[in-house]
Amino acid sequence: MQARLVGMMGVKFTNNNGEEINGVNIFTAFPEEKTEGLRTEKFFVKAGISLPKDLKPNDMIEIAFNHKGKIEAICKA
């Protein structure tokens, strides 16, 4: 899936089960059928999944998902 990166926000908290959650929320915009203009979506990228070092807002990215719909890789498009 190709999308434009709109923003990023670090995430670090402990959930109700006592597990520490680390990662980054990425905010994207992309064309979608039946949508006038662009659709926006927030995705969680867990720690351990590498983001391109020079990634910045307004970059085009390629997002790869696993069979469960979770992000497994992100690279610049």
C-alpha cells in the first residue's frame, strides 16, 4: 500500500495487563475508491520494525502488512 506520511508520534505506555507498549503511530493519507479527496488513517508500528532513517512528513511510503493486517515493513516509495 502506498501512502503519504502526514505525521509521526512516539508511543510508550504500560497497558492494563502490565505489558509495556513501545512503537510509533504514523498518520497517513492515500486515495481510496469511493472517497473524494484522500482518506486518512493512523497505523501503529511496533518497536522492532525499522523505519527509514531519513523519513519525514510528506514522504511517500510503501507499507507492507502481514496476513493478520499488522505492519511488517515500511520503506520509502
